Amino acid sequence: MNNFHILLGSFFFISVVQLEEAPERRWNGKGTTPNLQSIVLGRCYDYIETVNPLVGKKNCSEIWEAFLKAFVGKDPCTVLPEHYELFINLTLHDIPASKSLFWENNKQLVHRYSDKTSRYMPLGDTLAGWIADNLDWCGALGNPGLEDSSCPTTAECENNPQEAFWRIASVTYAKHSSGEIKIMLNGSTPGGAFPVPSFLADYEIPNFQRGQVSNISILVMDEMDGPDIDSCGKNSIAVLEGILASRNFSFKCYDNYRPVRLLQCVDFPDNPECSTGNLGSAHLWISIMLPLLAVIVH
Ligand SMILES: *[C@@H]1O[C@H](CO)[C@@H](O)[C@H](O)[C@H]1NC(C)=O
Ligand SMILES: *[C@@H]1O[C@H](CO)[C@@H](O)[C@H](O)[C@H]1NC(C)=O
Ligand SMILES: *[C@@H]1O[C@H](CO)[C@@H](O)[C@H](O)[C@H]1NC(C)=O
Ligand SMILES: *[C@@H]1O[C@H](CO)[C@@H](O)[C@H](O)[C@H]1NC(C)=O
Ligand SMILES: *[C@@H]1O[C@H](CO)[C@@H](O)[C@H](O)[C@H]1NC(C)=O
């Protein structure tokens, strides 16, 4: 072999390596989160051992296998909610009465408020939601592994592994909710606080059980430094109230519900809405000045 052939050989070798390193992106969504199996297993053990040991015995290996079986080896546009049924059965646990918290467009605030099940238990604080939160995953037809370059978005195809998962998880969560239900919405959302279509409108509210749910509180939280686009009784909140009323649920709506407002205040201590100091000094001022005024008037 002469030098030219060696050169040519290494050129081909490099080209092949480069092709393998830059696989074609088929879909617009992110590919499977790296180390998916370790994350799912780790989160599962973390949840049952430290976050919420009240759920009792669960087999995390079995849960991982049921999760994987729902979508691996399948065309990622043909995955249906019922494919996760075994996973849902294996992860099922009680949602304590009056701990359910539904939401759209304010995940961070909801999770600060729920505090890993210690105050409330939104879907993301149940075992099923905890395991899948913020992850991406899909497979491919005839491929026994995970697809790591890209996964379909719901705009590309509705029956994708992640959409199917969150649909059955949302339906199951809504069906198992009882007592006083809270719905936290973002009053600063440009399109309105109650989005339609949404998981809340399409999979959760239709599955609230009238016999189990005693009443519903709607909390419309504006961003501390954001616009007040939606409020109780107006725009999309009026639509939500109409839906709940037509289904005979008793409900009450709160604008900037105080306990959650106080949580937002942690990051805006100088906002006038947050400084009880002003209120305090006003009271002090009145309590000193009123007797003085009384004396002067007399
Ligand atoms: C948990 O599930 C795995 C996989 O299905 C199984 O091999 C194992 O025996 C189960 N462990 C227990 C303690 O049931
Ligand atoms: C899940 O549980 C339901 C209710 O117990 C049962 O009817 C169904 O067959 C179970 N599905 C699977 C796949 O285990
Ligand atoms: C509420 O909506 C606004 C506008 O879309 C957004 O900037 C903000 O991050 C949202 N708040 C939360 C807590 O997600
Ligand atoms: C809502 O239901 C809860 C739990 O059943 C109850 O304690 C509460 O008094 C109810 N609130 C209203 C306003 O009816
Ligand atoms: C709601 O209550 C009204 C009056 O009690 C009844 O006529 C109607 O059928 C109920 N609607 C539903 C969805 O249960």
C-alpha cells in the first residue's frame, strides 16, 4: 500500500466517524434525556424512600420496565395513553384529600408552594409525575434502544410517547383527587390564565369526580412585576368558572391569593404589596395622631 492509499483510507475513516457523530435530527423535540434509566430508577427510589415514604412498597425495577415497554421499539407517533396503563397501576398511590393542586403556566410557583408533598401534592409531586418531570424520551420502530437525537413534538404528532404519558397521568391524577381542589393559574399569561386546549381543560377538569370533590378554589396569581391580564370573573377565568358551574361544582376564585402572594414576596421584599412595614407604621401613626387630634379639637 502506498502513502496515497493510507491517506485515502484515513480520509474515509474520518468521514464515517463524523457521519456517526452527527445523526440526522428527524423531529423537532429534544431526544431522550441521557441516562434515562438511571434517572427514572433514582427518582423512583428517592420518592419512595425519602420524599413520600407513605406510598409504601413499590418495585422500581418493575416500574422502569413498564415505563420502557410503553414506547420502546415503537414508531414514536403511535404511542397511546393506555400503553402506560401498567406503569400507572404500579405507581398508583393515594392522593390525600384536599392536597390536589392543578395548574397551568406557573410550574415553579406551584412547586415552591407544594414543597415536595409537604404542603400540597400536584401531579409533579406524585410518584408518576416525579419520575417523569422535565424528562424527554422516545424510541423508534424496530429499535430496541432509546432515540437520543430527537423526539416528536405534539405539533408533529399527537400520539407521541410524552404526550401519551402526561395524558394518562393527568386523567389518573384528576380521578383520584378529592376534598377541596385548588387550581393555580397565571394571571400574567398573554393568552389568558385558563388556556384551552390544555391538560387542565381537556384531561383534568372533565375527570373531577363530583361525589369526591367538595369544592374548588381558583387562585389567579399575577407575576409580582408582571401585567394583570386575567382576574376572577373576567376573560378566560370567567370561561373556567362557567365550566365548573355547569358541572355543579361549588367554587370560589381568589385574585392573588394571600398565602401564595407571600411566597412570591420572598423575591420582591421591597414591593409595596409585600411590605407590611408600611401598613404597620400607618397604624402606629393613626394610633398616636388620633388621640392628639382629639385633644386639639377639644
Ligand atoms: C421487582 O421487579 C423485577 C422486574 O420485574 C423482578 O425481577 C424482581 O424480582 C422484583 N423484586 C421484588 C422484590 O419483587
Ligand atoms: C390496571 O388496573 C386496572 C384496575 O385495577 C385493571 O383493570 C387493569 O387490567 C390493570 N392494567 C394493567 C395493564 O395491569
Ligand atoms: C407567568 O406568565 C408569565 C408570562 O408568560 C411568565 O413570564 C412567568 O414566568 C409565569 N410565571 C410562572 C411562575 O411561571
Ligand atoms: C371546601 O371543602 C373543604 C373540605 O371538604 C371544607 O373543609 C371547606 O369548608 C369547604 N369550603 C367551602 C368554602 O365550602
Ligand atoms: C346540575 O344541577 C342542576 C339542578 O340541580 C341539574 O338540573 C343538572 O342536571 C346538574 N348538572 C349536572 C352536570 O350534574
